[in-house]
Amino acid sequence: MGSLLYALEIPSEGGDTLFNNMYAAYESLAPAKKQRISRLKAEFLIGSARKYYTEDERPALTAEQLAGVPSVVHPVVRTHPETNRKALYVNPAHTVRILGIDEDEAEDLLAELTEHSIQPQFVYRHKWRLHDLVFWDNRCCMHIAEPPPDGSDRHMYRTTVVGDRPY
């Protein structure tokens, strides 16, 4: 449903977290694109986020850890259970592939939706201050942490709140 981060130690610069408004990203799509993606599903895998980080920034998950977080299938467009608003529900860090269409077409579509969703008008950049507590709704928000500069640290407590299955 959502996640919280609490800043214990932050670098003097960098280490920001970017949050994307996936409601706005979806709502700004052309009607034909909304129709095209309305019934598509995608496979998600948590371990795939490593392509954005070095081994030092985010070590690879062990086989045991990966076994505990198998891939899951979710809709490409998610309806929020409380607001009934639709949100784009893909991200470049964890969406492995879009199902039900040709592999090359799926890869192109995922890249297109990603590029669309990371436009500046959809992004909030959080510049951390010591003891900040940030909560976000994973059902309509995508996020990514920028690694801190070499030689500096960013330590956070993170809590994730369990929610419903996307529909």
C-alpha cells in the first residue's frame, strides 16, 4: 500500500529520492494509448532493480532472498481502491516485461511508458534533511533513490505497509 522512510544519516549533498505521480502520468496519455494499455498485464521482479545501482550501492539478492520474493503479475493500469482513479503501474526498476504482446513491442512500450512517466512535470525531488519522515502511496507513485556521492552515507529506516492486490 505504502512505504515510509526516516532519515537517520544523510549526505551533505545528493542522495535525493525522486517520486513520480503516476496518476498524472496516466491521465496525460492520449486516449488511444490508454485504450491500448487498459487490459495489459506486466511481470514484476524486485531483484531486477540492480540494473540501476552498483554492487556497493545495492548488493545482489541471494538465491534465498530471491526465492522469498518471486515475480508477480499486475495490471499496467491500476485502479486505486480508495480513489477509483487510474494510475500507470509500471516502472523501469521492477517491471520485467509486459505480457500478451510481442517481446520487441513490449520492450518498446515499456520504454515509452517509462519515458513518459519520468517527465519533469510528474516528478517531485525530495532533498533529505536529518530526521525527515516521508510516506508515499505505492499504488499511484513510483520512486527511486539517487545514490549518495562517493565517500558519503545515507542511512534510512524503511517500513512498508501491506495493502491490497492491484486491479
